[in-house]
Amino acid sequence: VFAYSSDRGGNFDIWVQLVNGGDPVQVTNSPAHDWQPHWSPDGTYIVFRSEREGGGLYVVPALGGSERRISTFGFRPRWSPDGSQILFSSLALQTAILAPQVYLVSPDGPPPREVLSETLAQFKFVRVAWHPDGQRVSLCGEHRELGWGFWTVPLAGGSPVRSEITKPVAEQLKTARLEIREYLWAPSGDAIYFEGVSRDVRNIWKVELDPVTLSWKAGPKRLTAGPGPDGDIALSRDGKRLAYTTRR
């Protein structure tokens, strides 16, 4: 089953659909836009952004039911691998001049708390994603002093680890003139999948990593080859299947 937002009912609501077919099920039915859904790891709940009541984040049972507000602000909510926390951004859109504030919130606990503020202040812009261990997050972006790179940092505190970009990978990134946008880790911790823009075409790409050192060791490999734009990546729980959207 996958979840998505659609305006087929007149405004954007959250829907779920069996991968193998069947009728879609409408999960939310608000006159305000509901979008940016993300599954809990056990598949029982969906967190999403809603524009109702001034905007915020809500949690709802996967097939519909009582919707519960967990934050009065935030965008792009992402459940942690163990389902205990939700990571989200202060920005609706990533810009090249402003790094987001990043927050954690429990689906049934206290209000959101800001994390990594000192680290993120060192970036001109950055995109943040969970590491598969659920204890760290990765930062991909432009550091004010060190330039572009990929870092992984513990949420509990500690120094970020910058991934080495091996020479073959660096050369391929340069040859493709590849700009990395939204990304996520494979559950196995040995690859990242990302929206990559190469010569004004946005497709889905993959880079292989060493799960211990976090170095980028192979790729980038283009996984989709259409005119795009391709985006909104989601991986199955076992990491063997990938869903994405394309717009024509």
C-alpha cells in the first residue's frame, strides 16, 4: 500500500492505494489542503502536513479515523525508523540562502523540540534525512566554510562525520553536472536514493556507501531515464522497491 495526496475531490486530501490495484481509499476529508504524507514504520499511521487551522502536522490511522494534531507548524514530516519520533522542517521549500530549523516530535508526547541548531547554522542551505539507525541524521548541502558535502551527525550530540566522496564518484558527479535534491537512505545503510538534476532533467539516482565509514564508493547510477521531473521518493520497508511520482 502507498499513500499520496490528490486533489481528485476538489482539494488535496490524503489517499491510500494498493500497489496491485483496487480502488483508492480517502483517508482525510478536510476543506483545507492535506499533503506530504509519510507512513509509520509499522504501517498503522500516517503523519501529514495540513493547512487547516493555520497549518501544522497531524497523525491519522492508515485507513482513516480520528486525526490528531501533533504540531502547529512544520513541513515534510518523516517518521524515525523505530517509529518513536517524527523529524520535520521549518521550511515549506528548501532555498539556496537559508538553512531550515529542524525539529523532533513524538506522535503522542510533548511539544516539538528544535535539534541541531548550532550545526545547521553552519550551512548556507542543507537537506536533512534520517539515517537507518534512527539515532543519527544526515545533512547534504553547502557548508559555509567547507563547501558542498554530506555529513551524518548523532541527534544526542557529537561531531558530524563527513562522508568521503571517492574520486570515481566525484568525477561522475562532475561529468553529469548533478545537483542532489531530496534524498533518503536505504534501510540497509549501504546506499542513498535521491532526486538528481542533470542538465535540467530531474530523475531518480542512487549512490552506494560503505555502511561503516559512510564514504561514497560507487555511482551515481541513474535509475529513471524519462524526461521527468521525477521525485517524491519512497522505499518499501525491505528496501527492494521504490515508488516515485513523475509529472508530464
